[in-house]
Amino acid sequence: MVHLRSRRRLALAVPVVLSLTASLGFLPTAASAATEAATAARAADGPALAYVVNTRTDHRTIESVERAISRNGGTIVASYARIGVIVAHSAQADFGARMRAVRGVQSAGATRTAPLSAAGTTDEGAVQVLSKAEAAKVSRGAAAGEEPLEADQWDLRSIGADKAATINPGSRSVTVGVIDTGVDDTHPDIAPNFSASQSANCVSGKADTTYGAWRPADADHYHGTHVAGEIAAARNGIGVAGVAPGVKVASITVAQPDSTSLFYPESVVCAFVFAADHGVEITNNSYYVDPWLYNCMDDPDQRAIVDAVNRAQLYAQRKGTLNVASAGNSNDDLDSDAIVDDSSPDDSTATPGRSTRTSASTSRPSCPAWSP
């Protein structure tokens, strides 16, 4: 997949008048029944979607917003109080708009355009398995002291990593967290350097540390294992060698466990916070945050996505985590006045000719118009 672009713009909180609930205190039963009926009536207004609700970080505000989420037909999946990001689900069509009108909410929006059982495509392609005959052929070309398949690793030689590893193969005190499709920690080249205590599954937006939850859903979710091997495959006489074969590697799974392999915002928020709170020194981010290749800052949903992800990655930075990400695979000129994005949203029906415009002073995309 292509890679994460992180951008930030301050969002305005939308003030609202105080609730009149207090004036109905003498009729608690009637008021409660009316609220429940109204919530139930709204619950089926739209498809079930995931949302991020971004608030101030004081406890009083967060508790108040959490109550508002329930009152407006949402359920809380995870609350990251330290960064003021709450992940919620709702089937209420105007849930995002309602939450943006809650006191203390600075931005709020849907993190996807398709229902929670989203369908889409992935650009990773099919897994390619090296046959025994091909492996044997490569192994015969390995020099003394090399891993069996290292002769095919032109990348190590190109950056001098093979020579660097003889001087310093990397420190065991450093863990690289692979935020990706999952890592197969049973692979013999990865097992010696794998850190289970710093691994989790963040797909839902809430970290699941059940043993093995970090593993790929199936063989088509191979990308994370490939990345982990590139980083830290052990020099153990098996397979290949990593760039830093002495460091530890952890898996923080964020990809949907279906054919889409989408990386939704709530999963990425969870991953950055988990990495920071579990002492991961470096995160590797080889993706962009779905469903938008470029998020438009004049769209309230997309602005909330940028806000939530940026809060999470800045939190990780403040705790000493180095977040490493590529600028992408698409050869886009990020300094241009406009970029046409034909792929978004990638979890439902993409809009052809979607044009994002950037400000010369901020380089923050907005989408004032759709190209024909």
C-alpha cells in the first residue's frame, strides 16, 4: 500500500446552549423515557460507521463528551483520554454533526464511508512463494558468512547494511514496531527477535493483547511479515538477513482482516498510542490511512481524521518514539497547486476527478470543488 501523510490544521470547537434536562428534574422517569425513545428512533437512520471524536484532554470534558456520545446514539469503543480522542460506533446518520455541536468537542467525524463490514480492494497483490528449487539456487550463490538467500538481497548491499551489520547489528534495547497487516512471529527468521510483550491487534480501535492476536489474518496479509523481515530478520543461518538483525521487532496489527486490508484511522490511532505506552522506540508506517488518499481540511469528517491521527503520532513523539514513514509510491508532486485523487474513498465508490488543492503557505489540502 502507499504511505501515511500526516497533516494538521486546528479545528474550532462548536459551542452549544446548555441542556434543559435540569429544568425537567421533577419528571426524571418521563424525561428518561423520552430520551430513550428518541435515541431508539434515530438508531436505524443510517449504516453503522466508526467515528473519532476529538476533545480537550481534561477529565471533566472527556466524561461529558462520553455521556453525549451515548445520548446521541453512539457506543464507545475506546477512549484515549491522554490525547482527547474517543473512538465510537453509531448507526445514526447525523451522529457526526450532533457530536460536533457538543461543548468541548474540537472535531468529530466518520472514519469510513462504508459500513463496519466494509468491502473494498487492496493494492498489495498476491503473495509470491519462493519454490524449493529457487531457494536452493539462490543459496548456492551465498558467500561465506552470508544468510542462504542473502545473495538476492541487493538492497542490503546498495545501502551498505551488510557491512554495517558486521560492526553494529543493532541493539537489543531497541524495538521497532511494525504497524501493518500483522507479523507471523512463528517464522524462523523473525522468532528470535520478536517482542510479544510489545505487540497487539489494534484493528477495532482498541488494543487486543491476546497472545497471537498480532498475527496476520491469512496468507494474503503477508506485508507486515515481509516488512518485519526487512528490518530485523535474524542472522541465524536461515533465509534472509534484516537491515538491523540485532534489534527486536513488534507487530501492531491495523489492517482489516478481510480482502480489503484497509488501515482505518481508529486502528492507526490505537497503534501509535499502544507503541508509545509500551516502550516501542521506532514505528514503521508503510501505508496511508484509509479511506482517503488525501484528506480535505474543509470536510469535517476528514478534518477529524487528520486531527485524531496527528494527536496520536505527536503523543508517541513526545514519549520518545520515532515514527518513520515514506512519502508514498504514487510519484505525486506534493508541492503542486492541486492533486487529482481518483482512488478515494477506497472503501466504497471512488469519486473520479476528486481534486485536492493545497495552500502555498500551509500545504494543507482542501477540496473546494470536484473536477468533472
